[in-house]
Amino acid sequence: MDIEARAMTGRPYDIHYALDDGAIYCSELIWKAWNRSGGTPLGSLTTLGALDWRPHEAVIRRIENGGLPLDRPMITPVEVTRDPRLTEVVRHGI
């Protein structure tokens, strides 16, 4: 998994939360590195429309040039951590 993660070093942060390889966001990095290392897919994809996007609509529209990509698939930190194969090791200040 380390080799796969390092292969994505230097890519810009993906403010669009798209699953292409041009830019990358935090949970996408973990998801892709895990999946590309030959493991069974980690977590489950969701869509923007399935999330609580309404409080952030103005920001999303500004980033997306007025659009609202509710059908865009994405992987969130929550979806990654819900994978039953993962074990919490340390919890800080929660």
C-alpha cells in the first residue's frame, strides 16, 4: 500500500472531490492506495447527494462554477472507517 500511496505524491489537492487521478483528496488517497495494492476494495463509495450538502451549497456551487454534482461518486473518511476490516488503534481527545 505504501508504494501505491507514494506514487500519488505531489498531486494537487482535489477541491472537486472527483475520483480522477489529476488531483487527489485525503480519503481518496487511502482508498486508491489500498485498492491498487490488490486488496479487496476498502469502504463504500457514496455520492454528494447522499451527504448533508445543503449547508455548504454556496461553496459547492462556487467551486463547481454554479453546478451541483449530486451524483458524483466519492469516498469519504466516514465510509473508509466504516469498513469492518479496520481496527481503531488510538483515539485522541474524543
